[in-house]
Amino acid sequence: MSEQLKKHIRSIPDFPKEGILFKDISTLLKNKAAFKKAVDSMAKVVKGKKIDYVLSIESRGFIFGAALAYKLGAGFVPVRKKGKLPAETISVNYSLEYGTDTLEMHKDAIKPNSKILIVDDLLATGGTMSAVVQLAEKVQAKIFGIIFLIELCDLKGREKLKGYPVYSILKY
Amino acid sequence: MSEQLKKHIRSIPDFPKEGILFKDISTLLKNKAAFKKAVDSMAKVVKGKKIDYVLSIESRGFIFGAALAYKLGAGFVPVRKKGKLPAETISVNYSLEYGTDTLEMHKDAIKPNSKILIVDDLLATGGTMSAVVQLAEKVQAKIFGIIFLIELCDLKGREKLKGYPVYSILKY
């Protein structure tokens, strides 16, 4: 099944900069059967467990996170770049290749002990996701799963997420 | 029903700047019943018509657009800020309060004569959405509906979208 889905991923050389072979998921999203199958595959990971919230990271993460929250009958919690969320937030800084960035979540978004999934489109080095995990831990969420559409296995992002259940639908 | 949903929208004064009363949808999104009801209300608009693609605008638009595309069994097409989409794009410039901005869509995202919905969280002055309509017209899509969660009626955004079927779930 994952081989079928992989056919809908397009590789774009030198984006966003020279030397990077970008995995373009827009060709999967626009194919209704492939998009449905991708979301359903993510839902299968939780095997009927009751999930309170799906957390996702803007912007591409929102696409799978929102569809999955809808499918599972869970609430949806956006994690956003600094300054985008209007109410009181908690935040975490994380390192990028050059410099740092900040992610924020509303302070009152999640009740303690909530069962959550965290969803993003791509696991590369795992830096962004480990920042989101820190946010989730700050509000004492119970992380039932961290789900990616795509995992770039060579970059070993999984190692940054040790101790958490990490799932990916498509491995490269 | 819309009164029930409105209870989940939080108003935040002076965000993103002084004098603006921001409609915060994150409190609706995190409530599983309200999020489901909002998406289902959007789906009712199309009354069983077959939709090929749902177009949405980053970032908040992605949340409702992706859930709706999943619900309707349609493909999902992201409209993004300049430079975010990796393949060949078409673009449109539009005016903001100060200056201009650019939205892009992949050139090959939509086949001519496709039946589409365009979804965003909020209709204010309608400037962004009329730019998205221009993109959709460039690829000869058939716009079956433009759907917003929230419409700020005083700002008369509907007038910028004349000739298209515009729907909003919550009117203020």
C-alpha cells in the first residue's frame, strides 16, 4: 500500500535550495483516493484508542492533522510560529541549520493528562518535532503517538524522539 | 445551531493590533464536537454534489479545507504564500492595508472544468479570497462554492465576490 502512495509523491530537485531533493506532497493531496488513504493509514495507527486532541504544526502539518482529527472525532490544536496565536501561549525555542526559531501553543489548549497525537507531514532531522514534544510535555499531555506521512530515514530524526511511539506511513 | 457554535469562538481585543477584536477559532477547533459540527455544516452546503477539489489558503484555511476535503472524498489543493510551493506555480498579487502580497498555486494542481470549493476560516474585506478566485479562474475551475466559517458582515467582503456562491456558517 505504501508503494502505491509513494507514486503520488513528487521529488523536486534543488528546492528550497541547491542540493536538496524536496518531497512534494501536493501531488498526493490533490489525488482524492491517495489523500483519503494517507489519512486513513494514520488513523489505523491508533487502532480505536480514544484520542482527545490532535496537535499539528503549521502549515503543511495542519492538512493531515485536521483531517485526522475530524476522522477520529478529536479536537484539533494548532502549534504555530511566534506571534500568530492570539491568546496566552507557551513557547519553545529550537535550533535550525542557521539560528533558532520559536513555536507556540495556547496555554489553555490542552488539559493535563489528555491523550494526544502529534502529526506532521515530514520527519527529517526531528528538530521541529522534538520542540513540539516539549510543548506537549509542558502541559502534561499523554503522547499516544507521533505520526508522519514521510520519514527520511537517513536523517535519523527518530533518535531525537526516543521514548515516544513514532509512526511514519512512507519511509525513504 | 450556529448560536451553539458561536459559543466556542473567543474574542480577543487588540490582536493583531490595537482596535481589532480578533475572532479566535482555536477554542472551537479544540472542542471535538464543535469542530466536527463546523466541518459537517460546511459539507451540507454542497448537498451531495460531487466536488473534485477543495482549495484552501494557508495556514488557518488548511484546517477546515483539509477536513472538508477528507469528508467529501475530494482532493486538497493548497494556496500558499510566495515561494512555498516547490513546482511551477501561477500567482496573483493582491492589496493589503499597507502594500501588496502574492498567493501561489501549482500550475498543474487543477484540471480545467474541475468542480471546486474554496474554503477559508474568515471573510473580512474579501481581498484575499478574491485573489484566490482569480487563481481558480486562471485554471478554468468551476467554483461550486466559497465557504467561510466566519463572516464579518459589516466589512462587506461578499461584494468583492459577486457572481459566486458564497456561504458562511457563522455571521457577525
